[in-house]
Amino acid sequence: MEAKPILNVSQVGISFGGLKAVAGFNLELYPGELIGLIGPNGAGKTTVFNLLTGVYTPTEGEITFNDERINGLAPYKVTRKGISRTFQNVRLFNEQSVLDNVKVAYHSLASHSILSSIFRLQKHFIGEQEMEAKAIDFLKIFQLDKVKDEKAKNLPYGEQRRLEIARALAAGPELLLLDEPAAGMNPKETKELMELISFIREQFNLTILLIEHDMKLVMGICERISVLDHGLLIAEGTPNEVRNHPKVIEAYLGEEVVSNHA
Amino acid sequence: MLKKVNTFWFSIVLAFVFYGIIQLLISTAMLNPFYTNTLIFICINIILAVSLHLVIGITGQFSIGHAGFLALGAYISAIMTMKLGMPFSVALIAGGIVAALAGLVVGVPSLRLRGDYLAIATLGFAEIIRIIFLNIDYVGGAAGMQVTHATTWTTSFLCLILTIVVIANFTNSRHGRACISIRENEIAADAMGINTTYYKVAAFVIGSFFAGIAGGLYAHNFYIIQPVNFGFLKSFDILIFVVLGGLGSLSGAVVSAILLTIVSTFLQGLPETRMIIYSLVLVMVMLYRPQGLMGTREITDYFGKWGRVKGGNQYGG
């Protein structure tokens, strides 16, 4: 394993009023890793994502990305630093075309100003043409170029998921956070998704952190897994270690079963 | 891209041909002052509708204080021409700039609010502006302020074209797409690296600027301006143009502004009936076309549609 972690989360926590949603969360991600984050419903997995992407500001602890402290940064700034995400319930720009969805993600890579657009200066045309060409090339990778003029809301569910991942990647991340990418997918779609994740990881040199309930997917592709329960990290390790960890079994199946099992 | 540029110039030429015909009719006195005045009023209302369309239809920020910016533009430009003796063109621009500055000052804190809260904040702002002018004797207080007639068909039409070109160009660029993405899903827009506050404020400021310009035209068209002209009902009039036209459609805002101005002009003798018809029209549209006259489509989409069908589309319309 390389020496330097790309993302370092140490003792991070957040409370909403009196409720501690996440406490003392630790995570180290090394470049190129694919890590899973699992846990029962309400364990705080999405809260962790929201902490990492700046939606919430941690009330304790520190998050560093590429040796830069990022807690408390606005979400759009975190994205520009190189962390991009998808959402548990698909959040596309429904009324915009598939192409425009990707173009929005390219927004911060272009530089023509509002004035140059209003007065249609040369810069505007060059910038827009570049964005268009890049976005079309990008959609081709995800086999979405045929539906580029379609409104995002009119795509079938599987393609919407794919578009959301494409859009997240268009923002040019080093670290990709996927929040339940397989939710609502049938086994065939899940299999395709696993292939897609492996493919983009190679293609874009990504580090990926993934929340998922589908154990087959998590155990199948993740190198390490962290398990959250009630906002606390209860286990960490390879899929096999985690699978047999008594605390994990307890969190998922309850204490009784564990004692019977033993 | 070349094709797009051509359609752009084609529409501009078309607009100026239309302008020339009307101007000819006016100068040969074939169009009486009443109709000329109606045309100017239509221009002003379109400017108001299109500028609010940028804020509500494109960026999705429900602002109902547009009359406040209209009032600012009207009073500032009137002060410039009547009290300071500036030329009308300077007064128009000054009105726009002051309204834009007000948009900036109001927008920065209030655009953090969402939905109903933003609506109430902007409504409150418009009322504050009105009350301020009501209590300043320098601008005549409740009695109002006398203003010379300076707005002509030419000035109002030029302002109208400028408004539409600027707002259409803004919308069809990465900046406009950013604004639409905020309307569609603010959290996702933020996560895609869009500075949402910046774009909300930018749209608000541009919208306020043109509302201020419309205010200048308005003030110099009616001989007198009074605070009572800029009450919240005026804000709702503008809001109705945008909603009736279809949220997100610039051509919809234009069409409904033309339609409703004509209706209300011809019912001016009976203001009560006008409001009943307004309400009836709104109820009917909401019943039969909840998405507004044009939905989110533009007139140009209907031309583009044929080309697209020919090109073959996997999923159909």
C-alpha cells in the first residue's frame, strides 16, 4: 500500500441538538482503493457522506483531503477540490437534457464569464464548444450519447443511475463517493453496475468510497469495509474479516442470534 | 453553431422589420396615440415579465417583490430627469443600476431563504420601498411626482430587445445551465461544483436591473408616478405573466404579457372586472394547462422539433 492516504478522517463526529448522529469516525483512504461503508438503516452512513462533501460541518474531528483540511468547506468547493458524489435517491436535473446534466458538472472547468456570454464574445463560443465536445465524448463512454437530447427524467431508472455516476465523474474527482448505487436495481443491473464501477476505477484512476446494502456487491468488489452502527465505527477490515466479526453480526441480526450461533 | 448564429440574426432582423413597420405607422399618424401607448405598455410589461422569468422560471427563486425594483427604477429615473435635469437615456440606465444594486443588497441575505420564506422576504422588501417613497416629500409623497413624457416606441422597443437578448444569451450558456440546475435540484447543483449563492444573486441582480429599466420607461410614459402604483398587486401582475406563460419559458412570458396587457388595457374602464377576468383566466389556465401556456418550451422548440424527429430519436418525444 502507498504511504500517503488521499483522504484522512480522524475522530469526526456531528450532533444534531442532543442526538449524536456520528461520533469518533475514523477512515483512511489510499489512492486507488475501493472501500465499502456498510451498516444497518439509520447507522449514519449517509451522514458520513454529507460530512465528507461539506453538506454538514463536523462538530468534532478533522477531515483532510490531499493534506488539505476540508471540514466546513461549502459543498461546491469540496467538489472543486476533487471529491464528487452520487445520491441515495437519484438527484438528476430532471428537466434538463442528458447532455446538459453533464455540462453542468463541467461548469467549473470552463472559464468564460457572464459578460462574455451575454455579449456573445468569441470566448463564449470557444468555451461552450469545448464543453459540448467534451460532454459528448464523455457520454459515449457511458453509452448515453444516443439519448443526449432526452430529458433526464425520461430515462429508464438504470440509465438515470448511470447518468448520475457519469455526471459525478464529469466534475473531475479523484475521490468518488457512491451512495447506494445499486438501490432498486435487479440482479442483472447490479452485475452491470459492478462492472461499470470496476471500469471507471481503472479508466479514471479513482479512489472510491461506496455505501451499499447489497452485500453481494460490497463483498464482491470492495477491498476493505468499514461498518457503522448507531453512529459508531464497530468494525473494519477485509470482507472476510468483517463478515465474521461478532459485532457486525450482532448489529445486523441482533444479540440473541449471536449467542445461539456461538 | 453557425445555424444558431443565423437564427439569432434572423430574429433580430425580423424584430427590427416589425419595429420599422410600427414606427412608420406612428409617424404617418395611422396608429393613434392610444394604440401607440398600448404598444409601449406591452413592451414595458414584457421587460418586467422576462426579467422576473429569469429569477422564478430559470433560477427557481420565488420572488414576489418585483414591483419594488420597478418602483426604484421609476423614482430614480424620474429624479434624474426632473430634479437633476439629466437626459432620459442616462436616467434609464441610472434607474437600472440602482435597482440592480438594491437587488444585490436584498438578494445576498434573502436568497439564503427558500420557497415561502423568500417570497415573504421579497414581498416585504417591495412594501418597504413603496412606504419609503410614500414618506419622502422630495418625491411628492402620496400625491406622487410629475414626470415629463419621454418614453417613445423607439426607446421602449430598444430596451425590450436588449432585455430579451441579454436574458436569452445568459440562459443559453454555462451560467444559465447553472441557474436551471439550481432550480432543478439545489443540493445536486451544489455537489456538482456550482456556487449556488453566486448564481442566485447574479440572476436576481440581472432581473432587478431590467425591472429598473422598465421602471424608467414606466415613469416617463404616464406623466405621474405615485407609490400606490407599485403595491403588491403590481408584483402579482408580473408574477401572473410569468406563471401564465409557463415557468421556465421566455417566449411564454412574452406571449402572456402581450395577451394580458391587451385584455387589461381594453378593460381599463372597469378595474373590478379586470381583476375578475384576471382571476378567471388564471383559474382556467391552472385547470387546463397547469404547466402554463408554453410549459417549459420555447417557440423555437417547435421549429427544432421537426428537425429532431427527422434525425430519429430512440425515445420519441
